[in-house]
Amino acid sequence: MTLGSHAEHRNLWRDQAGKFPAPIQLGTRAVAWDEQELVRWQGSLSRGVKKQLN
């Protein structure tokens, strides 16, 4: 699991992928994410910028 601020991490990538893994609540002010889910999510992101040829 990876620790961090729930809103901070989720909002960072929400617009780019739209399918950021759900957090796991550890306590009142602590959340974590399943590392394997994060790796799968990262793998689903596009890599680089595709150029359109004119």
C-alpha cells in the first residue's frame, strides 16, 4: 500500500485517467491505495504524445 493524502493523490490524476483506484480508509485522516491497483492504473495511462501528421 502507498500512503498519502486522499484528495491530493486522487485529484492529481482524476482528469487524466478517470479511473484512479479507490482509496482504503486507514483512519480518520489516513488513507492508502493497493499497490497492484496503482500499477495497473499507471499501465493504462497513455505514454507520450501522439503527433498528427499533416
